[in-house]
Amino acid sequence: MPHLLTILSRAASEPDMETGGLVPSIQFSTTFQRNPDGTYPKGYHYTRDGNPTRNQLERALIEIEGGSACRAFASGLAASNAVLQALPHDSQIVIPDDVYHGFRRLVDEEFVPRGMNVQSVDMSEPDQVLDAVSPKTVLIWVETPSNPLLKITDIRSIADIAEKIGAVLVVDGTWATPYLQKPFELGADIVIHSLTKYIAGHSDVLGGAVVAKKNDTFFQRIAAIQMAAGAVLDPFSSWLTMRGMRTLGIRLEHQCRTAGLIASFLEGHARVAQVHYPGLPSHRGHSTARTQMEKFGAMLSFQLKGGAEEATRVAAGSMIFMRATSLGGTESLIEHRASMEGPTSPTPTSLLRLSIGLEHPDDLIGDLTQALDRSSDR
Ligand SMILES: *Cc1c(COP(=O)(O)O)cnc(C)c1O
């Protein structure tokens, strides 16, 4: 098997059958002509059901994740929604207490009112999961590293619990990406991604994916929901995602290295109360991260001694970091997460979240240095 960096560098390179072109062509057609006998020449008949460009992306995602089936969705949350919809309405599920806030809203507003029974626990403590599950639990949802405290969940331990009770284990792999973490090798059944983030990687595509270890009846139910409801990824976004994927590995090599340098810099800074980065030996999930991740990722957060006011001033004073939500693009971002998540957010107000991009590490550290110095001058 070649290295993942090699596989990624030519992701989705199935030379175009008509022309020999190395880069996928884009099939924008929504409809496909039938043969005189009513059959379809290549099996395609309507793009909601199947599209050659989207299917090519799905094959590439299967290859890099190591699964056997995939559907690309219009967003990460559309992918998550289809997984939840595939369950009976009154299902019992267990999710992390610090799950991605958009997923929490989806569950609370759209599934709990229809009868879903949802337990939230600290997934970084497998004992809490063990206490929360019952023989009626049908699904356990893991997100690691978590947002925005970068808590690490031991996927293998949760997979053992899921297996014991016959529940499906879903891992949201958005933050780690298949380049850094392989949930199927650790016992997951389903991996979901927001392609919007690292995989497409340029802050210009909204997309999601469900990848399944086995093409079983549960996955087929998810695929049927996508076909029936239509939350598919469009051909151009599929193509942009394939283009982005080819540099996923090399982007992350640089981004993870820079994130490590920035985490160490912040940990040594007098105005910083705490840094949350799994690559730091001081991080509670460091040893688990070491065993299940190739590198520690390019997301981190930190808390200011001066609380919410100082956090706001540091974000305001940054010149290279851009003040925006989201992550995984080429540009570094700084975000006051609590105000983005709104009044019900459990995120500390003294916290700033960083998404590390492709800039030179010295420039990013210089930017944080001046923003921290300026904020303390006031
Ligand atoms: C962004 C994100 C999502 C949602 O993805 P969209 O593409 O914005 O719908 C889900 N999970 C995680 C961890 C995310 O960061």
C-alpha cells in the first residue's frame, strides 16, 4: 500500500475515458438519455440519484477513509441529519456533552421533539458512556478532537462499549481528517465529515459525507434518505472537493507543525491562562491522542487571564489571523467561540479558538505577540 500522502496526491485520478484527461471532468447534466430499449447506457438517469462527478468523489473518499460505501451530501449537517433520520423516531442515542453546536441544535430542535431519547456525556470518560448506555441504545456519536476544548475520546474504548450493546458507532472525523485518524481501524461503523473544512480545504465549498465501513442495511437506509430527500453535493462542489483533497496531506503536515509551535508559544505566554491542544504533554488527552492520531491536528484554543474582555481585545488586535468562524482553510482564523454559539453556549467566554492555515509560523506567532501586547497596554 502506498502512503496516504501518495494516495491523496492523485485522489480521484481515474483518467477521463473519452479524452484521457488526468483531471476529472465535471458532469453537470441532471438527466441522462435512455437507450431505445429503455435501459440507461451507464446506469445514470437523474442526478439526485447518482451523478458521475459526485460518485467519483465518493470513490475517492472510500479509498482514503478505508470504508466500503459513501454518499456525499450538501453539507456536514445534511450528512449528520441523514444518519439520525435513518434511526427509528424513538431511538435512544448517546452523544458528547460538547458536541459540535450545530449538531446539538439539530438533535434538540428536530429529533428530541419527535421522540428521540438523547443522553449527553463527557465522552473523554468511557465510564460515563458505560453508565449512560442501556440495551436500548442504538447509536453512540463520537467527535474527537472536540470543539472547542479539544477533548480527546478514546475511539477504541467507545467502540468496545458499542459492540457489547449492539449499537452503531458514528465518528465525526471532521477535525482529525482521514489523514490523521482512521476511525474504522479503531472500531467505528460510520464516519461523517464536513467536507467544508480540511478535505475541501479552501473555504469555498460547503459539503459533507457519510462513509460506511460496511455497505449494510443501515447505510442503505441513509443512502435511500439522501435519494428521497435530495441533500446531495452538486457536481461543481464535488469537483472542487476532489481538487482540494489532493493537497490535504501536505497542507496538514504544515498546519500541524505550525499549530504545535503556536501551542508552545501560547503556553509560555504570561497573559494566557490555559492552552487546549492535544499535542501538549500538559493536555489531558495527550496520551490517547498519541495512540490514535498520526499528528495532533491544526485546531487549538486558549483562555486569557483577562477573561472575556481581553479575549475580545486580542481577536480585535489580530492583523494576520482573520476574525471568522469555520476552520480548515488556507487562511488562519481566530474566533471568540462563546459569542458565536450564543447565550446557551457552555464555552468559556475567556476562550479564543484558532484554525491554523498555511502562513509562515513566524508571522502567526508575531501576530499573536503584538495582539497580546496591545491588549495588555489598555
Ligand atoms: C463544521 C462542522 C460540522 C458541520 O458541517 P457543515 O458543512 O457546516 O454543515 C460538523 N461537525 C464538525 C466537527 C464541524 O466542525
